[in-house]
Amino acid sequence: MHLTSHGFSSPRRAALAGLLALALAGCASLPGRDPLNVQVAGVEPLEGQGLEMRMAVKLRVQNPNDSAVDYDGAALELELNGKRFATGVSNERGSVPRFGETVLTVPVSVSAFSAIRQALGLADGSRLDDIPYVVRGKLSGGMFGTTRFSDKGSLSLPGY
């Protein structure tokens, strides 16, 4: 049998890659596993630098499954009034217990341009409460890989 420089023949390498792909696909589609529920639990102001605004977006992550889900990082994008407003990432690690929940905080940055665009949109005398939002993101890590999420509703921006 002829071996390549990696110690596997081409047919063997292809078979190994195929088995790996099937195993990963099987983990991603385990029967009876429900998706995580992720909702915005709150927004708090943070200290910014220069012209940027910073906020802490608190996400409530609920696990409706009978095994814990570990996570290792999160990323999100926040839209206000149908316009991209803020983005953020967190390298926070943790676990959502089986049939339990946890609150994850993701700091987000708002560019001066986004803040001005929102201010112009609110120039008609609108208040800073009951603003429609959409948040999209992902919770990364653990045995089941990345979990994407989205939530929408309305929020108030205290202190702005």
C-alpha cells in the first residue's frame, strides 16, 4: 500500500473526512434537542471613550433541554428603529444548566455616526422609551457548536 506524506492513502483520507463530516452533522441534529431561548433582559449604560457610546446588553439564556450547555463567547448586533446601532462581543465562558437559565452580559459599542443617525431619526420629538429593537447574535462553544439567536421587542435607553 502506498502512503502519502501524512501516513494515509488518498482513499483512506477521503473516508476519514467523510466519517468526520457525518459525525459532526449527527451532533448538530440530535433528535429531541430544543434550541436555546435568548432574550434581551436589559440594557445599561457603560463609560465610553471619545465620541463612542457604550452599553451593556444583558441576555437571558434559557436551556429547555435535559443536559447543560457550555458556551465560550458571544457576539451580537443591535438594531434600533430598523437601523444598525451597536455591535459587541464577549469572551465570557459559562454554562446554562439543564432546564435552567443564566444572564450573559455583552458590552456593545455605538459609533458616533450611528448615534447621530438615531438622534436625527428621533428629532421628531420621540422619546427614548418603547424604541423597537432587533438583536441578532451567536453563542459559541460547547459540544453543540454555535447557537444563533435573534430577539425583537421594544426597549428604553436609561440615561441617554
